[in-house]
Amino acid sequence: MDKFQCPKCFAPSLTPRDFLGPIGFCPSCHQWVSAYPELLQRIEQLVEGSQRTGVGSHCDVFDCLEAECPDPKNSEYGFDLFHMMLMNRYSQIHARERVDPDVVESFPVWRWSSLHNERPNARHMKLDGKYFPASVRFVDVRGWTIRDMRDCGCGSTPVCIDDWNLLKSEGAKLERLRKR
């Protein structure tokens, strides 16, 4: 596959680097895509069910890929897809909560927290401890490419107004979202 047109936004420029095996992520519309829509739907259902119930794992996704995927398999696809899809879902929920009028007044800021693991993303490590306004979504700072998602074990930690006022008095500053 040299080029793949996104079936959701019709962006014509998806390339192999936008894919992890048979599943890709469109950087234009920020949606998961696949030439195998039934497979994608099944994997999304597994991840949603795991998020909702707390039951399930990357092994379920790998088993689904093994059973239904006509493409060559990689043992890390199941783990990576499960991790990326689940973390995206959590990030979207956190982003909605952060801008809720009842919440944003008490927690106006969040702090980037890098996970120091065996697959560090150098750009993400530079963000460790930086502060962002609640209106800035974690996923927009993290990035929307497969590489950004796959090599990310980072998170966002809400900062309450009292702590933020103290941090500001000690020199803390808000970062602004920069277009890459």
C-alpha cells in the first residue's frame, strides 16, 4: 500500500507510516481507519468494552488480529493498538471534563507527566512538568501520528487553583500549544 484514502474524511494522503499493521490513524480527521472496516469495528468494540467494564486486554485485540487479519502479523500490534485506542479514549474523556464549567474554575491547568519507560519519545520527555491551560487538549500536545501515540506513556495531571496560584508565585508559566 503506497497511498490510502481515508474513508471518513477522504484525505488522500495516508501512507504506510500512518498505519500499524492493518489499522491506521488519519491525522486529518483524527479517526481510526482500516481497509478492513469489520476488523476495525471489532477492535474498537473490544477497547470500548474494556474501558467500560475494566475487563479485557491487548491479548483480545491480538487474537482478533490473528483470526481476522489478512495482512502479515506482528506480535506487538495487539498491545500497541489496545494501548493507543484506550489511551485516546481516556484522553478525550479527560479533555471534556477539564473544560466543564463546574471543573475548569477549580482546575484551570494541567501538567504533562512523562512516563520514563523503555520506549521514550524525546519530544514528550521535554514536555515533562510543563503546564497547559485546561482548554488545551492533551492529545493535541502529544501529537496525532502513530509514532506519537505508540511511543507515548505520558499523561495529564489536573492542577487545582490553589496549587496553581502557588506554582505561579514560584515562577511557573503556562505553555502554549505550538503547531508542528
